[in-house]
Amino acid sequence: MYIIMLGPPGTGKGTIGNELCKKYNLVHLATGDIFRDEIKRETELGKKANEYISKGNLVPDEITIAMVEGKLDQLENVLLDGFPRTIPQAEALDKYLQEKDKKITAVINLKVPDEDIIKRTSSRVICSNKECGASFNTIFMPPKVEGICDVCGSQLIKRKDDEPETIKERLNVYYKNTEPLIEYYTKAGLLEGIDINIYLEDTKERTTAAAVKIIDERTK
């Protein structure tokens, strides 16, 4: 089984992806984790990727594809989060799976209005203790004591990535580079969209249930 999670940053791909991995015993393969692992191990691909990441640039498709394929060689039953991001990456994945006599089960596109993404993401705070790393949301999941981590008692901070202007820029990058994948996978008959209301208390449960229904119908 190969599931692809699509959607702008802040739609909950990681959260819903983790729930699906538990349900179907999938490996959660996130591009960011792959980059960090390759860089930490100082592999040749990691060194090349770091040259771009350290300057705030996108890693070229050929490096990203090589990294992901290297991981896929070792795995079956995978949920892909953050890959593919571009049409060339999608085409490379199709070719790779065809050569392995495998195919994509479903592409799940999480849809949240931009203004809601900005509101939810810009209200996120994280624990300043890197060993803890707990995350809270001042609107949707506030800490028990304002500014203090529930888990370890350290101060909560806001990341630069979660400032409204940074979020808007990330959304612009997404729409420019990744949104064409929606048309690509729609034409392939693989895309399934889920509209998300972030203001419901059971948003995660509703979204997960919708994704499970999609996967179950496609694997009958």
C-alpha cells in the first residue's frame, strides 16, 4: 500500500498521516525526516542537500528523488508526507513503482482555507526545551498555564516559521510548486479531497475517518 498525503502546510498531514500509519501498519516517510537523517549521517546526498537547505533554498528534484527512492528500496506499505512536491517528482515515483510492479493506492488531499491555516499555525507555540519538544496552540489547544509547557514546565516559544508573513510565503511556494499535482493525480484517478473544519472539537477524528473510508474503498 502506498498512500500520498497532499495539502498546504498547516493542514495536519503529519497528524492524520500518523493515525493512518497506526491503522494500516504503514511507515510514515516524511521528506524532512529523510533530509535530516541523510545530513546527520553525512552521506553524499545529505551533503548535497545541505548545501541548498543551509541557504534556505529548495533541494533539487534529482537529489530528493534519489533520497526517497533509497528509502523506498527498504520498505513496503508506505505513507508519503512531503513527497512528491513537484510534477517531475511525481513522474519519477510513478516510474519507480511501475518498475517494482507496485502502484499508488490513493492520494489524499487535505483542504483547509488559507485564512484558517494562518490562524491555526500562527497561534502555535512549542516548548523551548528541545528534549521535550511539546507543541500547543493558544487558540485550539492552550497550555494549562499561559506560556508554560504542560509536560516539562519550560517556557513556550513561537517559531519564526509560525509568524503570519512566513506562513503566507510558504503557502505561496506550495501553490506555485505543488498545487499542479492536484491536476496530475486527478487525471490519474487517484486524488481524493477532504474538506476540513478546524473549529470542530473532533476535527482529527472526522478527518481520519474520512481518510480511512477512502482507503478501504480503494482496497476492496
